[in-house]
Amino acid sequence: MSDPSLTARYNNPKKRNLSRKNRNILIGAALVVGVGGAAYMGFSNYEALSFQDVGFAIDSPTQAQATISVEYNAKDRVQCDVRALNESKAVVGFKTLLMDPGERTGVIKETVTVDLHTDNKAVTAGVEACYVVPQNFAG
């Protein structure tokens, strides 16, 4: 039971309910805004730069080969660091590879074999990292 003095003090008016039509319109608008915002956040931060090791070969104590696969946007120049490691996981060979898309468009997928000169016998070789560099970057 409500005390009339509390109602008078806090001015508790009767609730006004939304009509079923207006409530459905508000729910639909909220869903559209939510889905649109999620799609924008997902696609605006998308950069097509992925890289992975495909294989490697140890030719001699001073030579190794690493085969890597890189996928990137044609509007970007990409630099990849390729390394060879020995048994104790120390870097014994390193090469920087600069990929320029030239006149190509869209998403480019390249598989590249890199020859590495090593200081000691390597046991593995592969890509360490790839990143986008400015168009005027000389390497």
C-alpha cells in the first residue's frame, strides 16, 4: 500500500506505457544501430596482412632456405624479417625482404623462398614478422 504523503512528496505519476507499435519500432532501430556499429568496427580495423612459414631447408652449415607465404593489400608495401635459428634458438642467419605490389590491385598472396647465409648450422628457418612500411621506405 502506498502512503499518500510519499506520493505527494516524490511526485510519483502514473506510468505511461508505450504502444506495441512504438516499442517494436524502438527495438528494431536499436538492433539496426547495433548491427551497423558492429559491422563498422569489424571492417574498419581490418588489414589484410598475414604471414606463415611454408617450409625450410638446411643446405649446409652456412646456408639455409626459408619458404614463406605472405598475404597483403596491394595498396601497402610490406617488409618481412626472415631468420634462421640454431639448436639453442639463437639467430644464426637473418634477411629482410621488402615486397612491393607494383601495379597489382586487390589482395596479393605471395609465396617466396629466401636464401639465408648462416654463421653456424641452423636447425630451422622461417618468418619472424611482417609489417606494413611507408610507400617511400627504401628498406
